[in-house]
Amino acid sequence: MNALDTRSTNSVPGSGLKVESLRFAYNGTPVLLDINLAIAEGEFVCLLGPSGCGKTTLLRLLAGLETLSSGNLSWKGQTITGPSLERGVVFQDYSLFPWMSLANNITLALAKSHPETDKKWRLNLAEEFLEMVGLATAARKHPFELSGGMQQRVAIARTLALGSPVLLMDEPFGALDPVNRARLQDLVLDVWSNASPRKTVVFVTHDIEESLYLADRVVMLGSSPGRIIQELRVPFARPRLRRTLTSLPEFQALQEQIAERFRQDTLQRIEAESFVNGDAEGI
Amino acid sequence: MKAIMAESRITSSANVPTATRLQVKQTAKPSGVRRNFWLRLQGKEGALFLLGIVLLWQFVSTSIHFAGSYLFPSPVVTLKALWVSLPELLKGTWSSLIVLVPGYMLAVVTGIVWGLLVGTIPWVSRMFSPFARFASPVPPTIYIPYAIALLPTFRTAAGFVVFVGAFWPVFLNTAAGAVSLPQRYRDNARILGLKRTEYLWRIVFPASLPHIFSGMSVGLVFSFIMLTVAELFGASAGLGRFVQLYADYADYPRMVAGILYTGAVVLVTMELLEQIKRRALFWVK
């Protein structure tokens, strides 16, 4: 039996995020085909796949930013029909509003999550959120005065300020240098493990190592059209130490297995395409 | 030891100000002196060009005696005329601005609000776009005689044409800015659950500000054109009226002074707008 094949079956009705036979097409071209996925509350799941496999689209569907073509999407048994404060999103491009100070970027979220509070109270809370991501003194600054990594910290703080139980992260550290990337990965892990109840995280990445370091479970997506090719429960205990983890032979073996699975998928696709083309020429 | 010495030499040469180092380099070459001369003129090209124009003006106006040379007063004569008519010009500025500012402000406010609505709400856009496509290219000066005939006072007529002249550039640019709102701002606003008015006021409006300000500059220039042209038609005071009046009296020194003065007023107003823009757009790289 393949060690990778551990399709999850946590299907407590009405709990967690649920994706059922989801199909999404853009201008008639299928982007996602027959996606079935169940994510438990408090689980950390990475969507892993090459560029263009539709993992970002899947995340946007979960966020309610796109409308699915067919199938069903639900959170705690309720069908997802549009964006909601229950699902906060961190995008790859640091998506702060550049004309607002960092504090105001966060109070914008707080005004939604704590509607009956006054401005001053929100400003104080905003500073607390900034402190949480290590930017306590920068409340009056504007995004353009910050590096990419710092901006992404603020984006995370803003999503936390929304108080969403679900965090959807779309390659949030894709544009960062390795040092900042590592720091922010640890920040996300801290935030995730310290919150009670734990937040449900769906994290999109194309970095195998990142997915193995962060996730409870890795969902691998193949491309053209996007579909789940394999799921895998990450066997490493938490808290994970980056240095010892990456030097483990099991870690490296797993990394190699995943890469191999993607290679297979690409080869299969190429074979299938050339078969179709060859056939067409014969006729 | 050698390395340290080399390093100290580098740092000592790095301490020499860049300008001096450049000059040293320049004079070392055979054509150094001439090059140095041009180098010193750098950044003063604009002033030099203006000086050249004034000199040429002085030369032409004093040396050529053709039939209509009284039409061409020299810079000194013009300057004197400007000095003499300064009180009248200041009064004229006031009566021009009192028409221009309200008309322009109204155009800016309505142009921005309407532009944001048209740029974000599809049915408003579908409703208004055909009309805008027809009405916006009409040269606004064409309305002036009719506005003067139609409206009770000259001020309201002039104010109206100023409004029409400034509205279209502001509106069109605002709408274009709202339409081209980056997807990521839209996504973030939706994620944060912003309501329509919040979305318009706190996201679409500031994001469109670069477009809005270019519309406002064009609109301001148009306002001045509209106003001065309207004043040529039938004002009792104002900058355009001043020029028209002295043209009628064939007092060309005063007329040229009026033109130069109007140019200066427009320049100062544009600079004021530029300052506001710089402040408002501090976040644009």
C-alpha cells in the first residue's frame, strides 16, 4: 500500500469546511474538476501544487470571492455563498490599503468584528494586534514605509483582527526572502497554536518544504484541470523544530515522494495529451 | 597591512564630495574648461530660455519700425503698464475668482461623486454612458452665448460654463479611476465586509485619487479658458474683460500686461493644486 494514500474521512456532519464534488470553469474551460475535501475545525491544511493548478482558485472559492459552477461548499454545514467575516484571507500581494496608516488598516477590520465599540478603543486594540506581530511602534506608519515581510505581518494582524475562525492564506510568503519567510511561518504557527479554539487554516503554497513544516495535512493538486491527486497526513509531532525537522531522513524521503508524485502526474498528462493528438492525426 | 592602507585610501577618496571629484575629472580632460562651463549651466536652462525670450522681445520691439509697431510694446513699457494697472488687475482677479472658484468646486464635487457611482455601479454606468459619450466631447465654449442669453445674470452664466468646462474632465477621470480599481482592493474590501458607502468613500475614492487629480488639473485649465472667454463676451469686470477693454481702446501695453498677469494667476493656481495633490498622494510611489 502506498504510504501517501491516507485519504481523510473526517466527516462529522455540519462541522468544518466541506467541499463536495466541486467543479469550477472559467469561460467554459474547466479549472477545477470534482474536488472533494473535508477540513476539520482547528486543522492546518496546505494546498500544494504547481503554478496554474487552480489552488488559488480553490482558495478564492472557499473565501466566497468566486462562484462555483457546480457542487457544494460549506462551513459548519452552511453553504458558502459569498465572503464572510468567518473566513479571513491573507493574499500574496500585501493587500493593505496604502493610503491608510497601519492602525487604520486594522481598525477597518475591527469596526466590522466589534461594531459596537468606539474609535479610541479600536485604536488601542489595533495597537495590540500590531504588537502581536512585532510591529508595536509602527502604528502611525503607512504601508509604503515597510518592507514586504512587515506588510505581510500587518496583513496577518488585520485578518486576526477580523476574528475569523477560518484563515485562508494564498501563498502569503511567496514574495519574501528566505529569512522573512521562515520568521513569518513561525508567526503563523504561533498564532494558530495559541488561539483557543484553534483556527482552521487553509494555506496555499507551491513549496513542498513549507507545506511539510506547517501542515497537519497536505492536499496535492495536479493541473489541467485542477484536481486532487493525493492527500497526505504529515506525521511529524508538534512543536516542530525547523532545523531538526528538515534534517530528518523521514522528512527528506517524504519530500522526495511528493516531488515524485507530481512528476508522475505531469508525465501522465503529457502522455494523455500526445495520445489524443496522435489519434486525431490518424483520423 | 597593505589591505588596511588600501581600504583607508578608498574611504578617504570616498569622503571627497562628489561634485569636486567630478570637476577634477572634468578639468583633467583637454576640453575641460568648456565642459565645466556647460556643467555649471545645468538646471538653469529654463531661466536662460526665458531670459532669451525677453531679450529677443526687447530687441524686436525696439529695433523694428513697421506699420503696426505700436501693437508690440517693449518689455519695459509692458512692465510699466502692469505696474500702473495692478490695482485694476487685482480687482479683476477677485471678480474672476469669485465666479471661477464656486463653479470649479461644484464641478469637482459632482464630478467625483458621479464619477465614483458611474465607475462602480453597472446600471448607473449603462444609464449615463450613452449621454456622456454624446455630451462630453462638445467644446464647452459653444455653450457660452446661450448660457448668457438663458441665465439671469452674467455671473450665473459664467459660473455655469465654468462648471461645464471642469465637470467633464473631473467626471471622466474619476470614472476611469474607479473602473480601473485594482482587483486586490476590491477583494480586500469584500473580505472585510465593507458596505457600499464605506467602500466608495474609504476605498474607491482614495484609490482613484491619482486619476481624480489629473482630471482636476485639466478641469482647472478648462475653467480658466471658459471664464476668460465668457468675460470677453459680456462681463463688467474680470481678467478677460480687462484684456478685451484695452484691446478696444488700443492700449496694447496694458493688454499685453493683462495677458501676462492672467498667465501668472493660472500658474499660481495650478501650483496650489499641485501642492494639494502632493500632500494627498503621499502614498503613491
